[in-house]
Amino acid sequence: SEADVRRCFPVSAAIAANRKALASLRKNKDGGAMVPSRIGLPYYNAPAAEIKDGIDAGSESPADWSLFKPAAYYPPQQNNDDDDEMLMGMKLVSTRANNPTKFDKPTVPATTMLVNAETGEVSAIVAATYLTAARTAAGSALATEMALSLNNKPQKGSVAGLTLVVFGAGLQAEMHIKCIQHVANISKLVIVNRSIGRAERLKEMLLSEQQHNTDSKTQTPITDISIRLLSNEEGVRDAVESADIIATTTNTCTPLFRGDWPKPGCHINGVGSYTPHMREVDDALVNRCEVLIDTKEALDVGDLSCLKREGGEIPSNLIGLIGDALVGNIQLGTQRDDNNNGAECTFFKSVGTAIQDVVSAHLTVENATKKKIGVTVEMQHSL
């Protein structure tokens, strides 16, 4: 169940699993990851008679999708870890915009299937709605950790606190707060959302849970939590201008704030957009930033459209894959001089990758086995 997965995949496990998963994705493809193209099936929220040749004739809005995303991890030859094993699996993730209001279910339900690489049999089925949010947020936390080091900002264990601004109030927002708090000393949190109700519920949950949170490395509860409505431009601007770290976790097609609002040294994580028509930040922000991406597919999202050049020229502020940064092949800070001129901020754009799901699900199953959590089902008998 989702509750069992939460017990077996705390924030510390999410960050460890995704450090391995993202580090396996490198430009020269020697990290061990194999991620074939995903298969997508559209779901049109319209009567069958209105759907012609795969097009919803009764609606101009985009269709929801069900995506099938396989991946495998092959231990690199240069890896000296004898316990590192081959992993295979596939994630099924869907987007259903009506789920929260019509069914009281998550907008992005997901399930991950693991395969025994040696026998080819299904070895585990893992509820992955929470897992998806946790692995995405863990990637943002890893990028944040690198950016804070670059900017000499206080990290875990330091006295001075940082301001985190999160756009959105759903599960992704929740996990971004928890994962970023794991690597940075956050003393002030601002939640920006379209509606007040969901933001209030997130705030109450965070304040309640922090009283017994033993998973945070900082061990410093966030007591200063405030809420801004997205429609309150002055309040949003004030929050963004004071932010040390920003996380955008929405499905908007319109930039959430102006790119000249964040102060120099601010780090931004963008995870909500995933199509060419969606964008959470504007060109002005991207052009101010050194940019890290989780996969090359992130370049196809609306947020990074300004980085595309004729002839495939790579803009100087596109640093590369976070996987290469994690293993030291590339570094943030190359676009700044000693006076911090040049790129003023850092931006990590992620769209997610199935290798994160497979590695995360594998660690979850390992922990579940140790804790004797889950149900064992005999699916196939020996010949």
C-alpha cells in the first residue's frame, strides 16, 4: 500500500536511491542506465462518439495520459561494489485531472513493477504515487545541495536558516519541503498556491509532523510557515525576492513569477511542467541561470525552449546533466567570475526518468523485506 511504501522509503532512502539513479545517467552513457523511450496512451474525457482519429472533438483541452516507462540498471564495469546488482522494471504512471474532485484520488497515480533480471519474472509490484513524488523531490534536493555549496549558503547543521518558497500544495510540494529540509537548514517556508484550503492543510500537517521527525539531517523544525495566494502578486513577489531556494510543483502553462524577481544566488527547482506548452518559469529567469537537467528530454519542455539553438548549438549556461555533476564530470559555477558576474542563479529542471523509479522501488522492496512489510503472492510454479 502507499502507507507501507512511506514506511519503507523515508526521505533519507529517497535521496540515497536517487543519488545512485541520477548518477547512472551521463552524457557518455557509461553510468549503467538504460532507459528506452516511453509508450504513451491518451485518455480523452469525452464520449467515444466524440473521439475521432485520437482527437477529442468535443474539447480543446489536452488529453490525460497513461505512460509506460521501462528502465534497467547495469552495474558499471568500473564499479567495485560487489553488492551492486542488475535491476529491471517498468513504471505505469497516469495523469487524470479530474481525480481529486471526482474520485478523491491523486492526480498522478502510479505503480512500478520490478523484474528479476535473471529469471525474467515479475518480482514485485510497488504502489508508486508517493514514490514518484519522493524520487522527484530527492533529485531536487541533490541539485539544491550542490547549489548551496556553490553559493556558500548554510547547509545542514548550520545555525543560520534559509528561506524556501514552494509553489503548489500537493504531494510534490510536501515531498520537496521534506527532501530539501533534509539537506538544508530551512527556517522559513512560504507556500504559494491558487487556493487557500489545500495550502492550509499542508501547513497544518507539516507543523504536526515536525514534532517527531527523526529523518531530517538538520533536526531543525520549520516554525515560520506562511501562505500566499498566487493571485496576490505583491505577496508572491515579496516571497520570491526573499527566497534562497524555490521549488515549482505546478501544472501551469503560464510562468508563476517574473524572472527578475529572484535575488542573485537563488536556486530554483522546476518539476511541474513536462510538455512543450507547459512552463513554470520565464525566459528571463532561465537566461539568468546556470541550468542543470535530469535528462535531455527536459529540453523539450516549455521552460527551456529559449535554450534551443539552430544547428544544435549548446548555450553556455546549459551546464549539462545532474548525473555528470554528481560524479564530478561537470561543475556548477563555470559561468561566474570571482565577482559572481555572469549567471546569477541556478536552475534544475527535471521531468523524471524511469531509472529513478526502478532504483527507488528496488530499495523500497529491500527495506520492506527487512521490516516484513508487504504481501507475498505465488504467481508462477516451477516446471
